[in-house]
Amino acid sequence: MPEFFTLASPQDAVARLLSHIHPLQDRERIEVRAADRRVLAAEIRAPHPLPEFRRSTLDGYAVHARDTFGASEALPAYLDLTGEVPMGQMASFSLEPGTAALVHTGGHVPEGADAVVMLEHTQRSAPGEIEVLRPAAPGDGLIEVGEDVQKNTVVFQRGHILRPADIGGLLALGITQVEVTRRPRVAIFATGDEVIPPEAQTLPGQVRDLNSAVIALLAERAGAVALPQGILPDDFETIRDRVDTARDQGADMVVLSAGSSVSARDLTARVFNDLGKPGVLVHGIATRPGKPTILAVAGGCPLIGLPGNPVSAYVQFVMVGLPPIYRLQGAQAPRSAVLQARLTTNVASAAGREDYLPARFRERDGTLWVEPVFFKSNLIFTLAAADGLLRIPLDSTGLQAGAQAEVLIL
């Protein structure tokens, strides 16, 4: 049966969709500790330098570096010990030439000193005196004021997606609250007369809805609030009314996981076109799995029509469903983690489409190999057993065993 849609490349499909989506303007102020994966709604500048004082990076002795030049175990440099800098306190003295002061990791380095000698490179020679067994260069063993961040430096731009290390940096600057974009609300529907809830007992011809849960988890990882809306029959008016209601109730994006029939795909496209302009932007993507994916926008709200087969729905939502969630937050979707590995076997493809095969990693003699998991798109445990998705480029007719291949980490 001839297909009724024109295929777009994956990159073009996403670009068309994103060109019609504008970031949400709603902001909220939240605790930094709860801001992992949230998107900043305003730039952040450092309120003070970091560190705020000259700090030792190791346990040792603060010294004038020139006093240690030429020092060795055979001919050590001898320095008078003038005292110790207690942790949590500023040094009460300046370091004079020919002297040393005991400092601890993270502690203040007294004025006058320009290096810290590691404790292991010294030894006590007499009361009030140390031997330095190795030379130190200016700057060794210490961090200057503002060496990490200078005051008023922009540490994060608007649209930055916060990570745990970022949160640590903000807390180090004493910043405990941040302004972030409101989390987009994503309404998720399953459709199909054959689809039943996961807790129901199946009859011949019926399948459980697992797509709604999987899509919800992926959406939430991208910072969205997932709003599962249940299962809809293959009925135009019902689907249209429920999707329209979801938008009226505040959904910023709608995802439909369609039944497996061609008629169901056509029904989704009709609903999307009826909801408002510009309507369907992409009806079919040059990928496998997931070719019949539909992308649309109505009144600024992105609408995603996914295939019903679970592997197809998963792959396509990662490819085309996550970027609009990030765009709504004012951010770019992070690049997928990719590894290069050698193929264990030949993989065929067709030029003009981008293939994604579930794959497992294998290590042989220190070399990373990737083993394709050949599958049919409705077999979810094929995906569950995979480490990543083997990508076969759009213009390739396949990859040969032993070739370097690109694998997107799941």
C-alpha cells in the first residue's frame, strides 16, 4: 500500500517543529538544592570572588618560593617555623623571608607566602626548624583570590540547564535560590480500540498501554510535568475534544501514542489539523523505527503523534519529543551521550532513512565492540536489554563488521 505522507529528515523535522515554538514566560523562584535539571530564567553573576581568600590546596608549609630554589634531599633548604594557621581562621601574621608556616588543606595562606610545600617534601630538623627537600615554584599548592570565579562574572547564562556540579558552585557563592522557567505541562494520551490499561487482563487482540508511562518518565527527565490522560478510542470527535480540553486546562504540549493501523495515523493528523494553525508540519520522518511520526503545532502548542509500537514510540520521543520540551523552557536539548565502537556484524540499511537499532556493548581484548539487537518495533524487552541505539546515517546503505559505529547511550 503506498504511503500517504512525505518523509522529512530527522534534523529537518525537529527544525520545522521548533521554529513554531516559543519559550514559556512564566518564572518561579526555587531553592537551589531542588533545581537539578531546571532551566535558568535569568543569568547569574558571582556576588563575590571565589575563593574569597588565598587558600592552600594541600597540607604543608607556606613559604617564599625563592627560599626553596635548589632544595634537594642531599642539600635541603632550612627554614624557621614561625607558627601554624588554624583552620577556619585568617593568619594573624605575615610570612617573612626565610620562614615557613604550617597550613592545612583549604586553610588561609598568610600574606607574604607565594607557595605551599607539600608536607611529604619536608621534615623537622630541629625544634622550630624544617628542612625542605624539594623546590617549590611561585603559585604551587595554593589558590589565589578569585582564581575560580571573579566578582560579577556571569557564571551561568539564561537558558542553562542546572546540573549537580552547578548547584555546588552556586552554593559555594552563597546563592541559595534561583529563578527558573516554569516546568512545561505535557498531556499524554494513548489511543486505539485495542489498547487497555496495564492493570487489565488482556484478551486476544488487546495490548496494554505502556507508552504513556515511558513517555511520561522521559518527559519528566527533561524537566516537564507529565500529565497522563488515559486511553482514547479511535474516534475523531472524542480525541479532538479531549485534546482541546487538555490544552484549555493548561497543557503546554500534547503527545498522542496512536494505534498501529494506518487509519489511526490518519485520524491523528486530522485531529491536529482541526485544532488550529499551522497544523501538521511533518507527517512522516525518514527513520526506522518510527517513520509515521506526526509533528504539529496549534496556537503555539506542540502536538506529537507517535507510533503505537513501543520501541518506535520511545525512539521517536527521544528524537523529536524532547527538543520541544527544552525549547518551552528556553533551553537547547542536551546532546545525547555518544560512544564509538566497532561493529560485531554487518548491518543493512536503505539510503534515504536514518536507522536506529538497539545494541549491546561488548569488550574484547581492550576494544569496545557493539552488537546490534535485531528486533521488531513492538518488542519492548529488546529495548530494555540494550545499552544504546546504533545509528546508521541517512545516506548509508549499511555498515560492515569491524567498522566504527556511533551509539547513542540510553
